[in-house]
Amino acid sequence: MSKLQAPSHPMPDQEGHYWAKWCIASDGTRDGDELTPSNKWEIVQVNDNNGEEMMRFTVSVPGVEAAQWLDCFVWGPRVPEYRG
């Protein structure tokens, strides 16, 4: 992971929505060099990728086609599920 900022929360270990700052783009991400690093907190979706260890989860960033890896981000808190 990039040394842009020390993580304030642990890397996610389950699916869901989280606050995150995108530090580096995964290989093959269109315009990845222009989109990262971002100093802006945004909500991203962590998905179970049925992999093992670090490849178990992928991250969906709004407006970005390519899936990202967990270690591409500085992590914030999980976004609570809506219980309306």
C-alpha cells in the first residue's frame, strides 16, 4: 500500500459499504493515473470475490469499470446498513 497516509481503520474483512480514500489504481484501470491518489473520502462497495487471502475481496468504486483491490485504499469506517 502507498505510504500516503496511515490507515485509520483496519482493512475490511466482510462485504459491505465503507468510507475510503483511493490511493492507487489496480492494473488496467482506465485513467487510473488521473483518478489516484485521491484525498477525498468516498463510499465504496466491498464485494466477496470468492478468492483466498488478499484476493478474497474486490472493491467497486462509483464510475470506475475495473474492480480494485483492498490494499489500494486507506480505509475508514463501515457505512451502517439502512434499516428503514
